[in-house]
Amino acid sequence: MYIIFTFLISDDYAFSQISYGWRNADRSGIYYESGLLKSWPPSGPTLLWESGEIGAGFSSVTVTNEDLYITGRKGDADVLTAFSQGGKKKWEVPYGKASNSNYPDSRCTPTVSNGRIFLVSGQGDMVCVSTEGKTIWSVNYFQKYEGAHPRFGISESPLVVDNLVIGTPGGNKTSMVAFNVKNGDVVWETSPLNNPTHYVNPLLVEYGGKKMIITQSYDYIFAVDAATGRLIWKFNYGAENADQGIRKNHTNTPLFRDGFLFAASGYNHISVKLKLSPDGSTPQLVWKNSDIDPHVGGMVLIGNNIYASTWETNSFGKWVCVDWTSGKTLWHEEWYNKGSVISADGMLYIFEEKTGHVGLVKPDDKKLEVISDFVVSKGSGPYWSHPVIDKGRLFIRHGDYLAVYSVK
């Protein structure tokens, strides 16, 4: 994806930034490219280059105009590796302690903004690294604010807003904190919700004349003023699922369009669409849907339809399409297994988590229409990394393996 100066999704959603990272600059999972293939050969698109030097991880690659960056665990450390566009390894630097929880491999997708790389280690080190591989500053914000590590470890991909980088330690001291991007000094702290953090990468939204940061904790969906850290509103998502008797593992960045927010989690959570209020009061519930509960694969909004996978069990899931306006489930179909989804040039790219099938899908509100697919056989562990598309290339990560394909 190219540098974004002003990005416009709708009449009331615009923000200015120069950044690259998790599910593209706007975190929508949509990559704004054109001229991509509408079908692939039976063996899949052409492999341009591959690497087995990235360390174990579930994070995605971040691609800038100059280089690309990816995290991985090597020994007890999380490591950041830089490659040239052509796949030459340029440098590698450890940036913090890896998680010691279940599934301890690296999960932080690097955020690159104005020549600096921002990362979070599996044990809560917020780190700023130069594009030459030199550590500029580091602070363990989980220790600083006594945030409890989630059950499956810390997996935050930092959000950069203007001259701030955001962390969400949760707990009883603060729900969210902003650091100065230049030196790591604390700029503001949000009042605590007395609620543990979870695994959601925050979303930047501009609505009602305010830049706000929206994310989820154990019980709440909440919004924070990006300039001051003031808690604007909170919505009790836990109460909407109080009768479900399910574990609370929230992983998916919400979707936003035209003043409406959509949030969904796996484990049979009921998803919700909320209508935001310009005055900052608590959002109104528009509809609920019990079919769309993506586990760790995210969701995309294309036209009037939300596409995602569903959690049936930890080891199995299907794919689903839901109408954005009404909340009606349009289809719910099986294709190998659940997984991640992104979009580019009017097509969906799905990556199922158990056997590594990558599918090219034509968006359709009547059925799941897989046009082409191929299998990634190298690497190890679950296929939990989200695909990335940049400059006509498809980036697929599996464990310690990275493959780059031409889809132009």
C-alpha cells in the first residue's frame, strides 16, 4: 500500500496520516489496488520469492514504499526483520521479550510511520525502532500500568495517531495510554474501566468532528478522544452476551462506516452493529446477529455486505456473509475451515487456518464463490497470519515462512 495522506471512506470519516501496518493504513482489511488477477492458474499465482528467516509468528508483514518488515520469535525474544522489496534480508533486531503464554509466537504486526517502526513484544514492551534497525526508545507499559497479561499473551499492533502511539494495558490504572512517538514520554492516560485488555487492535475513527480511538476490553467496546485521552463512551458488549456462557476472547478490529460500528468475536458471541452519536453519548444498538462470530480472522465490508469466517469449534469454522443494513445472514457455507479474510480490487482473499488453502473469492450475496485456490505447504503451526496485498503482490505468512506471489 502506498503512503496515505488523506483517506476518505465516507462523508463523515476522514483522517490524515502517513502510516502502514495492520490490515492496511485504515485497518479495514481492504487494500486499494487495481489491475489484479481475477483468477489464478491451478498451481496458484507465480511465486516471486520466499524466506524462512523470519522467526515463528502469527503476525502479518508490513510493506512500505521502500522495504518490508515482519516480526517473529527466536528463542526468548521477539525479533523484527527488514527485507528489501525484492526479498533481500537487510537487518534483524530483537526488540523485546516474547510471550510465555499459550501460542507464544510473535503476533505484533509492525506499524511504520514517518520513518519509525512501532512494535509491542509478547510481554508488553512498546518499542520504537528506526528503519535502519536501531532501537530509539522502549517502555514496558504493562509493567508501568500493572496491566494483567491476557490469557494468550499480548498481541497488540500499535496505532499511530498524529504524534502519538497508542497502547492499551487495561486494568485498574488506565485503559489506554498515548506515548510521544519521538521519545516514548507519556502524553495522556485514559481513566480506567477496571477491565482487562484483550487482543483487539484499536481503530481510528473521525466522526462528529472528533478523532476517536475505538477498541474492546474484556467487557466493553469503548471510544477515547485521540487528542486528550478522555473516555468518550463505553458500550457493555459483555451484557449483550451475558446469557451465552462463553469465554471472552476478543480479537477483531471493528468495522466503521457512516457513523455505524460493527463488532464481532468468536466463541458464539453475538455480533452487534451500533449507531454512534455525534454528541459522544453511548451508541445505540441497531441489530444483533448470532451467525457471524469470526475467531481470529477479521472481517471486511464490501458494498453492503460483511464477509468473515465463523467459529463453530476451536478446530472448525465456516464462512459467512451478512447484510450491513439489516443484519440478516445471507449465506453461511463451508470451505475447508475458518480463517482470515482481506479484499483488493473487488475480490476477497481468504486463508483458511488448518491446511493452508488460499482462496480468491468473488463477492456475492447469494453464495460463497471461490474462483481459484492453492495451498501453502511450507512453514508450521496454525495458519493464523492475515494475508497482505501491496503493489500487485500477495504476501502469505505461515509460522517462520514468508511467501510473496505476483497477483498483478
